[in-house]
Amino acid sequence: MVNRAPKLNRAPSTRQKEHQMFQSIILVIHIVAGSIALLSAVVPVVTKKGGNIHKKAGRAYALAMAVVFVTALPLAIISSDIFLLIIAVFSGYLVFAGWRFAASHGARPNQSDYAAVSLMALTGVGMWVYGALLASSGDTMWVVLALFGTVAIGLSIADARFHRQWTPAGSGRIQRHLTNMIAGTIATVTAVLVTNLETNPAWIAWVLPTIVITPLIVWWNVKLARAHTKS
């Protein structure tokens, strides 16, 4: 019989401590930025579109979401979380595209717009593929990836079509701006909801904001289309 010495719980090395501290700092920044994004997202929705308050709140939201995106990437890589990485790219595009449609003032789409919409389309395909893998293993989170993948591809097609059919007047620019920004708001609300609410199955909390808020996007687009037709 071989006597085995009891395993000792080794204290974390200096490098491990630094790694944990870095991750904690990034997580705190991520949470603070997400909170700012959530609060600032409400203002553009309830204020006059195109007004000074609307613009300032929109910039604050876009900046906060940019920080959320930048901090989500290392968190996903450190934790080897493919799901978080995909969602980060997904929500990052929504805010980037929404901001670009507002900031361009009808200018011709550039290479960054085409690169971003291509990445969004690839992300949507990636969601479908990853969702299929989860479904085959019995993981019900495939529902989230199937839904978000469909949204990603649908939005990328709509945005790419706008870019290709661009005209100096840019008649559909505001529609694309509002669609992407509100979709980005859905992503922000979803992140808060899944962090603070447990549902069974888990995918319910993930898809609930999309189901509830998407009709607002449809209503807004119909309203803008009618206003443009009348003008």
C-alpha cells in the first residue's frame, strides 16, 4: 500500500492574483458601463427624436455600449465563453450600426459599414451553427441562438440592402437608425434581465425582451414609412 501525502491547498501565485484582479476590474467596468447604457437608453426613447437631449443621451448610450463591447471580449476569452463572445459581437454591431446611421447624415456608406454588416451576417450564421450543436446535446439555450441568429441575419440583410441602394436623400436612414438602436436596447435589457432573473427554462429570460419590445420597432418603422409617404 502506497502512502499518499495529503494535497495542500496552494496559495494563488502572484501571476494568478494579478490575473484575477485584472478580470475583476474588467468585470466592474463592464457592469458600470452596462448600467449607464441601460439608464441612458430610456431617454432617447421618450424624448423628441432629433432633439438635443435625444442626441446627447444617444451618444452616452453608444459610448457606454462601446465600453460594454470592449470589456465583454476579454471576459469571454478569459472564461472561454463562446456564447458571451457571440452575443458581444451581436450587440456591438447593433449599436455601431445605429450610431453610424445617425452620424452619417446621409453620407455614402464606407468600408467600415460593409465590414460591420458582413461580420453581423457571419455572427448570425455562427449562432445558427452553435445553436444546432447545443440542440444536438440537449441544451435548450439553442432557442436563444436560433432567435438571435435569425435577427442578426435579418438585420444584416436589411442594412446591406440599404447600403447598396444608397441615395443622397437617404430616405430610410432614420428607420435603420431606430431599428438598430432599439434592438441594441433590447440586448441591454436582456443582459440585465438574465443577470438578475432565473427562469425555467433559462432561455425564457433571454427571449422575453425581444418578444415584448420588437413590436415597438415594427410600429416605429410603420409610422416613419407613412410619414415619408405623406411627405
